[in-house]
Amino acid sequence: MSQSATLVKTMRCNLMITNKARKGIQEWSTDEHAFFNIQNSFEVYIEKRPVNNHGNTSLSIYFDNVTNVKLAEKVDSRVVVMECILQKDGLLATGLHVRGPKVPVRTNRRLAVDLDFVTTRNNGAGMPLALHTKIQDLPVAEERSEYVKKRISSWEGYLKIQERNADIADITSPYSKIAFNVDFSRMTLHGCTMNANEWKNLRGLSVTLKGFQNDVGDILKADRAKQTIEIEIKPKFRELARKNQWNPKSKEAVFSNFASLSQIRRLRKGFEDLQNGLAANPNLEKILFEDRPTIRVNAKRRELEFHNQLNEFQQEAVIGAMSAEDLYVIQGPPGTGKTTVISEICQQNAKAGLRTLVASQSNLAVDNALSRLLSNKEIRILRFGRTESIEEEGKRFIEENVGLYWKEQTLISLKKELDEHSLREGLLLEQIAGCEQQIEELSKEQIILKKAIEQKAEAKVEHEVRLEEIKQLKKEIVLLKKDREELEISLYDVRVKSEALAHELETMDRFIQTNPTREELNSDIEQFLVKIKDIQNYILYKETIDSLQQTEINVETYREKYQEVLVKLNHLEMLKTDIDSIRKVDQLKSKMSEYEIECSSQLQLQMTELDELIGKILAFTDWQELNSRLCAAIDYVEKLLQKYKFPFENVKNNMGRSGILFDSEYTVKEIHQFMNRMKHIMTGDDELTTEKLAILLEGLYVREKFVIKQKSTVQMAKNSSITKFQSIKSQVLSDTNRERMSLQHLKTELANKAINEKNQLDFLQKTMKQLETEIDTTKLLSTSAELKEMKLEMESSIVALKKTAETVTSYMEQLEMKKSHFQKVTKELEEKEAVLQDNELKTKQVNADGLEQERMLKALDEILLQNPEQALENTVEAIKGTKEEMVKLQLEKDHLPITQAVQNEWYLLLKEANDHDLDEIRKLYVRHANVIGTTCVASARKEFMENYPVFDVVIIDEVSKATPPELLLPMLKGKKIILVGDHHQLPPLVGEDTLDETLQAILEESDNLEEKDELKKLLKESLFERLFKNLPKTSKTMLAIQYRMHESIMETITPFYEEENYRLQCGLADSDTARDHLLESRYVKRTDHLLWLDMPSEKPYFEERMKDGKSRFNQAELDAIRDVLIDLNDATANAKKEGRMDPDERKSIGVISFYGEQVKRIDRLIQQQANLSHLTFRTGTVDKFQGMEMDVILLSMVRNNQEKSGDIGFANDYRRLNVALSRARELLILVGSSHMFTKRAKQRTSREMYERLLQIVKGNNGLINFQKDGKK
């Protein structure tokens, strides 16, 4: 493939040789000096390897076995590889060996350089710095290879799909007869015999009949019960069948999977080539595997002259594709002119001298893309592939036909030239005369332009003068504006000041007039002061009475508290006296309660502990009673054992070692229960043995031991209780002493407070008697609060009166002075207003002068904006060009007889060209072909790889319909790659299912977790979708104007393309006229373009499921479709009758469905309707209809049920719906239950999607509630 960079110019480099390398060299030459003198320099490719154990950079140098001619002769055209270490002073060769001639030399990970190896010592060559830098910049080839290998393993899922049924041995079967269908597109083999497994594996295999060299077609359907196999025949063999030239040697067929296996091998070879760095574009692996690949962007966009009429988005796509360095992605929604864009890019590439590969997943897409290029002479098309697979449009460009095609096209062109010979001389004379006339007119224009240049020069001088005047006027305006602003500010200040003074004068005058005089105000103040003094005495008298009452209460309170303290002290003394005689805790508690003495928290805790000890002592009576019972029982059992001469002493001695486990603690109740059980055992009917008695005795001993232990515990409790009781008494004495001291202190404090209150009482009584002599107590009717309120009001009145008096005095003093100031300010205001008015008049005048100058300047600008100099230059050039053209025309006229003679001779030679001549023409054409078309997989065929290893540009159409491994094959060849597709349409089909559905099936079957993760990644996002979403805007565009369908139909798919800044638009100026279906019928009106025959959600309109598969059908929809087809046929006949359609014209109808079984029944329905002569049909599942278009599309939606688990299945995928809705040009008719799809679909997004569709249909008045009568 391509090297990583263009060949670096020849460099001298020092080369040191190890003994091992020398030994390798000596196999081909006497020594290193002789070997490296075979040529002056060598074209080599340097590959960087991992750093060795010593930390040195290792290299492998590959010698080109094509360009190094002398070296190639020496080593029999094999590839020389030299292992080296990069050093500062040159290269150290560590080994040299020779490999096979087909070993890849040029990869995108190797540096191409022409080296002159210098092997003599002290040669001074060293290591060129530029070379050293370039080597350091190289990637480590093995690391990149491992990276690609790891990333490309995620694509194994695609190959697994193709390998599922690929590894099948050839199957041979006899047959009894062959039956062809009407158009010889299919045939059926009858009487086939095979085993069950072979019948199961037939689908999709290719078929070869004995007597034919190649396979005749592919199996569509196999019916084991009927022993029949239906085959789709390849075009080549269809012709044989039509001509009755179908003559197999024997009735035997071979079913093989060779084609699939061969295709898988090519795909894996693509993986290997990418891994080994053989991609023409070194950036390809990043494009394929990085989430956001870094794309080289050309900063300068190409300026192009277009060959086709393109809209703005198509132009953007072509310019973007031509300007791109690595990659450009074009999103092409249905009907947006992808083929036109591809054609334009091919023509631009041909004009630029570039070779283009046009590839696609299908032959039809390739031929469609090439069909637009037929009329362009600069383009030499070559179609590569199996002849029988290529459509008619592409067959003229296959290698065996291009010579003849070129001959025919050239003869037509020559014939046209020869037919025009008689008219050519006259035409040339007319053209020469036209040139002379044009020169004369241009000369006149030249004079006018020279005058215009003079006028422009004068205008330029005047322009400068006017500019200066305008500049001065602007300065004057600025000064006037500044003065006005200052005046306005000053005027505003004066006006504010004047208004403030006027307001102030008015306020002062009004205040003086409305208030009393100063003397009157002072008199009022004196009266208020006398009243306040009286009120103060009343308040004091009231407060003294209140204080006297409260003091009497306080004295009595202190006396009562003092008596209480004396009682408590007496109680404490009595308890202290009695405590020595108290012997019981209850007696102590009683005394404390009697004397009303509370326990401290510490004392309360000790008493609680003593109560617990007493409880234990009291409980010992139960243990004593139990001990007596135990002793009696032990005595009884011992006597029984003694009676039977059993040594019961051993039981006591071995207690705890008998192996029987006993509890360590017991309650009284538990021991009584044990003895009751023992009594029951001993008095029961079961025989008592000495062993049982020994066990019972041991149980008694254990419990007796525990009871004795309790006795010692009780004794300890008694001792503790005596100690605890003494401690409690000590604590009581301590608490009592502390309480007595506190009470003594309180007694003293209360006595002092009582004395103070008695003194206060005496003082208050004295004060009250004095006040009674000063006031009249009979007038004392108000409360203290009311008196205080009256005092506050009077004090407030005094403050207000004083303030008023001060203000009146101040205003009287200021009034005259303020009036004088107001007169001055008023005069200043009038003066400033006059100055401002004068400023405004001056400003208006300057503005008027400026506008006049600018008007005159604008007229001068118009003159200066003209470019008579360029126009004159263009005119001079035009005169020169016209004169040159006239010379050419004259020369052609003079040489006309010679030209005509040569053309005649060339025409005769070409017309009589034999097969040898055509073969030579073919070779020349093939060698210079600049647009090659093939399928993705065919681009990896050996013949194609050898003839076309690299292309300047690779264009891949319908990318969404190919798997990444298929896309990889042509991408490997492109220095620049252009991807055209639509990720909003369905992914590739694998049999009857889409790629995503097949991957999902494999995912569900897989048990390998790692494999499942990889498959989930493939399902999440396609390669095209990832690139379109993540690439920068400079590397992608969407064709947003569609020309296929009526605008109403387009509305149904517009929501699928509302991404980034793109939105689908209709390119038809008047879609009603451009997409007029011309039909009027019971169902369809001339204005209808979008209809939905809404089937009821009830029986008998429900779907049915095939017993032996997952496919479904809907008979009610089939009946509706039959009615609609008959209706459309009648409408077409009527349109012909009324002259709207040509008599021979037929309306193209596509009938599609989400389900294959429904399509089969639609096919049967159409075949049974023999009276649809005005229509042409194409049927298929939505998936297989992708890429097709028809005038009218009927979509049978099938799903309609009331099951709880019911859903809409395949129709959940928005891409499938997008394809279904975008096939129609003029009329789209949906047949199905709107309720099922908008209400019962399980997924919320699906319900919303179909609800949006329903609203669009309703908006176009297209909803038909279908019953048996089929009326709206």
C-alpha cells in the first residue's frame, strides 16, 4: 500500500556492520563494501521496532524489490531486510536476511527514504539529523499492529453472522425436472432427494447444474415435503432459458457455499491488511476505532466550478469532500440527491487528475452512481465485477465492452463533426466577424473607462476637501454639544434651586400665618408646667400607697418562712437524738417521713442496695425448705441403692465425671420441678434400674451442692446488710448536719430581711402622711397609669410648643433674606435659558451644513467605489483574448481542409477497426480509467487488488447497508475516503432480518461474556452513525433538501432528521404540481398525498400468526389492499380517458409490509387480480424495499390484536418506519390500526412516534376510518 510519507531525498548515512550482519551479507556478496556498491543509493522503508533490552531503538529496513533494480536482480526479486540499531553516529546493522518477493515493503508505518549507505571507516557521513528526527517520530509498528488487532476483534461479531451457516459441505442431489416462472427470473427443481440435515441447510446456497461451468443462481426456498427447490436465476442464465438454450448434461445439481466462504476470506484478509499497516491512508485505523478521531483539515476550502446544478447543501458536500484530506461524511436522507453529489465529486476528481473508486454494498447502487457520469468526456469509467451481477447501465463499462463502447461513442462524435464540415467555414467567418465587432465595442468602452478614471481622480481630490470640511463641522458640533450639556446641567441646577426657594418661601409664610405668636406659645408652656407638677405629686402618692401594701405583705411572708425554718431545725435535732436507738431500716424511713426529711440521691441509692440484700435474706427460707426436701430425697435414693448393694458412695465421689451434663445454676422452682419429675419416674410403671437411680442421685447431689452454696451467699448478704445499714445511718447524720447548717444560715437571712422591710414600712407611712397635707386626696380618681399617660402627653405638648416657637422665631428672621435671594436666582435662570436657545439655533445650522456636505460626499463615494481601473484592465485583457481567439479561429479556418481530411481518415480507420485494434483501445482505456466502480467485497478480489492497489479517492455509497468489514475493503485503498449513507435507515439485511436483529439473536444465544460485551457495542452504534455524530462540522454535512416526495409525505420523516443544525426541506417549488398523481377515486382525491386507512381494533380485523414461524399476516388488510388497488386501477384508467395521463402510461405501485408472510399473500393477491392492467407493481418487505421508490406506496402494517402481551414487533424500530414512509413519490397510503400503534405499543417512544405520524395524517385530512364500505 502507500508509504507513510513521500520519498525523502537521497541521504548519506554511516553504516556499521556486526559479524552476524556481515555473515548475512556474504551470502550475496563478497563483503559489505561490495554489497552496498551494487547501486549508488537504495530506496528503503524503515520500520521502528520496540526498544531492545539495552534501551536502544531497533529498526527493520526493507529494500524495495521493484525500484532497486540491480539489487532485485542480485537476490532474484526477493525482499532484503536489514535489522539495525539507531545510533547517534549512524546505523549499526545487526543482521541481514532475504525474504519472499511478495512480502509487503511499503506500509503506512514505515519511512520511505533513499539512502546512500557508507561502510568505510572514518567516512564522516554520520547520521543526518533530519533522518534521525523522522525515525524517532515513527510509531512502533508492532504496538500499532497489536492495537488494531485488539480493536478489530470487536468486528468478529459481523463475521460470526456470515459464518453461522457458511461452513457447509457441498450437497449433491438429482432432480426429475425444471420449471421456470413467467419471466424466467426463477426456476423450481422437482424431485430432489436429500437427507433431513441437508434440506435444513439449503437456504441461501448457490446452485450449479451439471453441464454449466458457473453457478446458475441462489436458493430462495426449499420444500422438503414437495421435494422442490426454488432458485433465483442469474441474468446470464435467464437469457439462456428465454432462448430455450437450457441444456444441462445430466439431471444433477450441486449446492455449494463457496461464494460465502470466499467472501469471508476476503473480509478476514482486510482485517490482516489493516493490522499490518497496508491502508493507503495512515489515519484509517484512528478513523475506524477512536471515538472522536482526529481528522486532518485543510484550512483553505476549494473554490469549484460545478458541472451539475446543485443546491446549497449539495455544494457544501462537494466542496467539503474536495477540501478534505482524510475523510468526509455525507448524510443523505431519502431523495436528497446523493447520486448527483457522487457524480459531481467524480467529475471534480477527474478534472483534478485523480483516480476515484466508487464502491457500494450492492451492484445496483454502484451502477446508479455511475449512470450520471455517461455524458462527461473527461471521465473514463470502468466497471469491475461479475458480468451477470452488473445492471444494464453498468455493463457497457465492463472491461470486455469498454473498447467497443469507446469506439461507438467516438464514431458518433466524429460523425457529428463530419456532418458539420460544410457549415464550419461559414461558422468560423461569423465567429471572426463577431470577434472584430467585439474588439471595436471593447475599444469604445476602453475610452469611456479612461474618462471614468479621470473623473475618479477629480472626485478623490474633492472627496478629501469635503472630508476635511465635515471633520471641522463635526468638531464644531462636538463643542456646541459640550457647551449645551454644560448649560443644561447649570440650567437644571438653577431651576432646581429656584423651585426649592419658592417652595421654601411659601412654606415659611404659611407656617407663620397658621401658628400663634411667640408670646402666646410661652404662656401655654407655663400652664402645662404647673399641671405637670400636680400630676407628679398624685403619682407619688399612688405609688407610696402601693409600696406600703406590698411591704406589709413582705413582712408577713418573711415571718412565716422564719417559723418554718425553726420547725425544720427542731425536727433535725429530734432525728439526731433518736437515730442511735433505730435498729431497722423501715423504722429509719418512718422517722424521716415523720420529720419530713428528704433523702439525698446518694442516700436513696444506699437504701435501694440494702433493700436488695434484705430481699435475698428473706428468700433463704425457700432454700431452707428446699434443702430439707433434697436431703430427704437423697436419703431415700441412697437407701434404695444400698438395698440393691449399689456403691452409691462412688456416685458422690465421681460427681461431674460421669459424662452427664448438668446446669451450673438453678432456681427454686426448677429444683422442685426436677424432684417432681423424679418422683413421677420412681412411682411410674417403668422398671427402675440402678443406673437410672444413680443418675437421679447424681442430679440430687448436684442440686444439693448448689443449695448449700446459696446458704453461704445468704450469710454474706446478712453481713453486708448490717454494714450497709450503719453506713446509711452515718449518711443520714451527715446529711442532717449539712441541712441544719443551711437552715441556720437561712434563719439569719430571713431575720435581717424582715428588719429591713419593717424599716421601709415606717418610711413609707411617714411619706404618705406628708403627701396628704400637700394634695387634695378627694380628687384622686385616676390610676397611676392614667396619671403617667397624662404627664407624658403634657410633656409632649410642651416639646411641640417649644419647637413651634423656635421655628416661628427662625422663619421671621430668614424671610426677608430668602426673598432677596429668590429674585437673584430668577434673573440667573432667565439669562441661562436665553444662552441655551442660542446654542440650539447654532447646532441646527451646523447640522444642516454637515448633512449637505455628507450628501455631496456620498455622491463622490459612489464614484470612488467604482473600479474603472479593473474594468479597464479587464477590457484590455478581453481585447487581447478576443484577438487571440480571432487568430485561433483564423488559423483553424486556414487549416480546415487538413483537419477535415484527418477526421475523415480517422473516422474510416475507427469504423474499420478489427478485434486487435479494439483490444489495444481497451488496454489504453483500462490503463487510463479514472472512475472505477465495484462492490465493497469485489474490491478485495485478487485481480482487482493487483490492478488497482491504491486510489486517490474512495467513495462508498449506501454505507448504512454495508457491515464495517465490508466497508473496510475499499477504505483500505483510499488516500481519501468519502462515506455517503443514512444511519436513520435500516442496517444491512442478513437473510430476512436486519444486521441488528441478527446480532441480537447471536447475543441471546452466546454464553461467552466477553463476546456478549463486544456484540452489545456493535448493537449500540453503527460506524457511520458514530463518525457523523463525532466528526467536526468541517468534515461532514447533511443533504437537507429532498426532491423525491410530496411535501406532505416528507413531513412524516422530517422528525427523524432534526439533529444539530439540520432540518429536512422540500426542494420541489410546487410539490402539488410536481408530484400530482392525477387520480380521482372513491378512496383518493387529487389533493390527497398522505392517507391512513384506519382498521378497527376488533375482530375480524385482527392479525394472525403462522403456525410454523414468527411471521404474521392480516387478512382484513389484504382485503382492504385489494379494494384500494382496484380503485387505483380504475382511477388511472379514468385519468387516461380524461387526458391527464398518456394512454400507454402506467402508474407504478409499491405494496410493502413489515412482515414477509403478508408480502407473500400480497403477491398472490396481485397475481389473482388479472384486471389491474393500468398499474405496475413491485412488492417486498420494508427492509428489502430500502433504496427503491415508486409513484404510490401502500404500507400494510399487519399488527392488530388485543392480547395483554401484544406489541408491534418489527415496527418499533424508527428506522424501519422511516424507510417505509420515504418510498413514495406522489401518494402514501398506510393500512393498519392506529389504535394498536398509538395506544397499545409497549414502548413509550414508539407510541409517541406513531401518534406524531397520526397527527400529521390528520393535519392533511387523510384519516379514513375503514369499515367494509371503506368510507371516511
